[in-house]
Amino acid sequence: MQVAPSDFDRMFGALADATRRDIVRRAIDGGEGVAELAVHYAMSFAAVQKHVAILERAGLVTKERIGRRKVVRTNLEGLLVARRLLDQYEELWRGRIGRMTALVTEPVEDRDP
Amino acid sequence: MTVTAVRKDPQHLTMTLDAEFDASPARVWQLWADPRQLERWWGPPTYPATFTRHDLAPGSRVEYHMTGPDGDQPRGFWDVLDVDPPRRLSFRDGFANADGTPNLDLPRNEVDVTITELGGGRTRMSIASIFPSTAAMEQVLAMGMEEGLTQAVGQIDAILAADAIAARS
């Protein structure tokens, strides 16, 4: 699965919030709809709905219809991608510095130091 | 390891990384000022960067894209804020749309580069990232720095472990 930087952004933005991480955890069972999820938090239904929408856009949860109910379910493939990307980001700047170090220690070619 | 320190200041929404090089400030400056040099370190070997527009002058825009292993080309840009060779470079880094226009829906972060001569042929480069809001900073902290990363990865591991147990029962 190839993920563009804008997807990184959405995914990490979604996981950077404690409530949203909690929703992701609860939604593994896929047993609750937005209204049921909202009961767990000291915030309005609309606020929880907004968190779910952010997670949905980030590909971390999906809404599924079960009979007349609509439940929120965690997308585990999305989480695996997120973990892999988190690992990559940890190394981003260290990687850049490493490459810079290699460049400055290269023999000088046609320029004055 | 040439990275000598990583600091973050939640109150002022900044994150600073210091690195030291066995090179002159002029040589370290060149890593930023010469687009062909920049291309050799900005992106990882699997996602090399190509700078299609590069003029380090206050108010100018730098444009680049990365090229992925499958040929995908995510685009980015810098808005250059301040330039004082070979000591200081400041710019705002953001994501661009496929046509190269800035995508202003995604957060941009300000990057300040400070280059200081240490003597003995050594130079320190400090990279300070300044974020527009707590949310944007949390996002980047979650992207790979210290507790943010550890916490997010820990949570994901717990989630995956719980799911594996549920799948077996």
C-alpha cells in the first residue's frame, strides 16, 4: 500500500488525539454506533461524531450497516500502515542528517571549501 | 552519531534538533543553497527529491517533488521567509497539489536553520520547527518524536494484540 504525504498527515493527525485513539480501540469490536460511542465521553454527540468523521477520512475506521444500525469499526489494515509510517517518520530527520554528514565528508571536487 | 540533541518545548510549540559536522559553515550552507546537494539528502534513497524551483531569497517559493518506488510524485513547497548566508535560513514547508499549487488545507510548519561555527573545523546546525498550533505540533510529535511516537505505537500494538486474541476466541 503506497501512501502519499497527505495521507500520512491525515493518519497521524487522526491518531494524535487521545479521544480518537480511544475510539479506535473501542471500535475494534465494531459493536457500537456513534451515539453509543458518545456515551463514553464527556463531550457532545456532535463532538464525537466529528472525531469519528476525522478517523473515517484517515481510513482508520469505517461505518458499517448491520440491519438498521450503523456501527463504527476499526480498519486494522489502516493501523498497520500507520505503525509502519510512524517508524519511518522517527527516522526522517536522523536520516537527513546522516546523508548530510556523508555529503560534507565527501572529497571536494571542483569547488573551494 | 552527529545528532547531538533533540529538544521540544510544548509551551512555545517548537522542536529543535542539533547536529554537528566536520565542515565549515560555508560547506554546511551549501547543503541547503545548492539544489543538487539538497536533492541528495532531503528525501530518503527510496523517495529522492527533485527541486524544480529553488531560489533562496526572502519571499520566493521553492518547489519540489519526491519520486517514490512506484513512480508516485508527492509535491511540496517552501515559502522562504528569511535568508542570511551562511548563517540562517527560515522557510515554511507545506504540501502541494498535483498541479504544484500549495495545498493550504494541510498544516505547514516553519523551519529555522541556524548554522554556527564551533572552531576546530566543526560547525553546528540547529533545525527548529515551529508549529502553528498545538494540534499541528501533536500531529508531528505523533509522527515520530519521543513520547508521541512511543504512545501511539504502544496503543496500536495493544489494539492489534487485542484483535489477535479476539480473532482466536
